[in-house]
Amino acid sequence: MDGDVNRFGTVPFYAALGRAFVAMCAVIPVLFVIELIDIATGHWLDQAGGIRPRELGGLDGVVFAPLLHANFTHLYGNSVPLLVTGTFVLATGVKRFLLVTATIVLFSGLGDWLVGPANTVAIGASGVVFGYLGFLLVRGIVERNWWSIAVSVLIGILFGWTLGGILPTDQRISWQAHLFGLIGGVVAAILFRRKREETPIDPLGSTVILPPQ
């Protein structure tokens, strides 16, 4: 239907994508403000809110670590992919965005907390970025929707090269957070997929159009 927000090319579709982009544009400055506060406190926030593997005192980092970064270079590196992937995820609906994000944060954070190297502090939004990447790549497959598949291809072209970040190639990078974030995104794509509507056919052969739910 022309008013379907999930149908490519409709006015509601473009409106939802535009609102999602504006909302994500508002999130990025918040991360920069947090980084300014972190610098002003001598990076106390990083130490207090980071993930400390297998330490109970570092378990709260599962929630707070995605908001923290080592420096502005670290934050710049996460900002663009977070903006792009977050926009496409948010455009699928606020409720689903929140559910997907919560799933990714839990998978990424708990995975890093369980198997990350001891005596380290993990911070950064890259685990969430990898989660959004996993969600968008798999969403097109599980929903079998041409627009979703197109987004999957686009995201794969733009950020597919970053998938090397799930491998232990750099001791300074928490590949555990990336890997479990990606897994969380895949799980979220399956759990919170948009179910395809069945289109019944009446006995005379005419198609019955169902209203959107």
C-alpha cells in the first residue's frame, strides 16, 4: 500500500528514513560531549564505565562502554559507521531499534566480559556498529524483502571490509566485542524480523488485499 512505511519509494518510507537520520545525527554529538567530559576528568569515565572482563565491578561496562571512547580519533572512527548503520536500523521502527540495540549491547558486552583478556578495560561503540552491520546483512535474508536485501548489499559494500575486525589481529582492539556484537545483530534480525503477510486467494480467483497491521 502507498502508505506503507516499509515499502520502498513511498512518502512514509522516505519520511521514516529522514527522521531516523536526524535522530542519529543528534546521537553523535552526545558521544562527543561525553568524550569531552571524559577528557576533562582525566579519562576517569573510561576506567569507571569500561568493561573489565570477569570482574564484577566491570560488569556495568556492558551498558556504559558503548558510550565511551579512548580519544577523539577513536570516536571519529566509530561515528560515520554508527550514523549510517544506525539510520537504517532506526528506520525500521523505534520499538524494533530499541530491541535490536539492547540485544546487541548485551551480546557484545557480555561476550567481551566473559572471554576478553584479563586486566584490560574495553570501551567503544564499535561492538554496536558490528551488531547493526550483522542485523542489516541478515535482515534481507530472513525477511525476503527486496528493499531489505538491497540495504544488505549496500551495507556489505560500504562496511564489509570491516568484518576483519572480528579476528584477533590487533591486541589493542577488542575483537571479542566485535564478534559477539555481530552475533547479537544476527540473532536480533531473526528474533525481531518483520513477518511477511500472507495474501489469501478467494475461490473466484481474485486477490484479497489485507490492511497493514
